[in-house]
Amino acid sequence: MADVKKLLQGFDNFYQKYFVENPETYKNLVLEGQSPKTLVIACSDSRVDPSILMNADPGDIFVIRNVANLVPPFDDDMSHCHGTSAAIEYAVKHLKVQNIVILGHSHCGGIKTLVEEHNHNHNFIDTWLEIAETQSINQICKNNDTETACRLCEKEAIQISLNNLMTFPFVAEAVQQDKLKIHGWYFDLWSGNLDIIK
Ligand SMILES: [Zn+2]
């Protein structure tokens, strides 16, 4: 339970900062609504929280987090539960964000599973990771040891997600009209470096 206590103390600090010392912050965000300019698609990994990494304030970034920060290709079968696609749709169509950042990272457990296993248990994780099971990823896995393959696949998966983003008609249209820019960033947990891939 120690963990939860720490989180509740953290909330007290947050409350003090935004509701006692700067009460206008949330009042304005409620009265005017949110208008974040950037959608960040990051991994669920506890070490790569975009708000912490980017020192963001409330209202700055709209965030999607999932296993391995993947974007599925556009799929117009609306009978499926497309959580990531729904959030992309909301960010682009309704919030009209001007940037989408795919934030990948080193030592990603999701990518490691993709590199090491290929066992197709047909559980949620394996099915989800199939998004990144491309020829390029398979080639990297075949030609490298596990650690090297993981680092290369983490970066390649960012490229796959960038490509998949463009399969969404409303994303492609906004990019063509110069209303939206898409970016790929890679955070190295060991060195602390942030590589700008795109
Ligand atoms: Zn990850």
C-alpha cells in the first residue's frame, strides 16, 4: 500500500499547486475547454510518462498510451474496439491538434516481446503487437542479436506507426493541408538522449 500512499501525497502537492496557489489554471481550462496543440502517443511503460519527460502543464498535451506506442493502420470496421484510433480521431478532428508525436523509447518490454517470442498465443498483447510484425521488423530480428534487434526494432516501430498514422484519411488530409505535422522521437532510458527521428 506504500505506493498508493505516495500517490495520494502526490495528489496533495498537485492540489496545492493548481487549486490553492494557481486556482485560475483549472478554472480557465474548464471555462474555455481544453485546447492542447499536440497529441503524444507514448508507451504505457512507467518510465516514459510524456508529461514528466516534457515538463508539460495541464492542458498542454493530449496523450494516448498503449503497449509499445503503436498506431494501428486505419480500419473502417467499426464493430471493433479501436481505442487508439478513437483518441487519434478526437485529437485531430475535434481538438484540431497541430502536432502528433510518436514517442518511442529504449528497453521497451512490448518490443522485446515482439523480438523474442513470436509465439502467437492470441492473447491481447500478441494480437496488438502484430501491428509491428512487418517484413522490416522480421528482417532486423533475423540479422541481429536480441539486444541490437530490440534497439533497432524500437526505432523501426516508430516508423511503422508514423506510416500507419498517414493511413487515417483525416490525418493525411490535415498533413496535406499543412495543418498537422507528425513527428517521431526516441527516448533512450540509459543515456537520457532524445533522438528526433522525424
Ligand atoms: Zn515501451
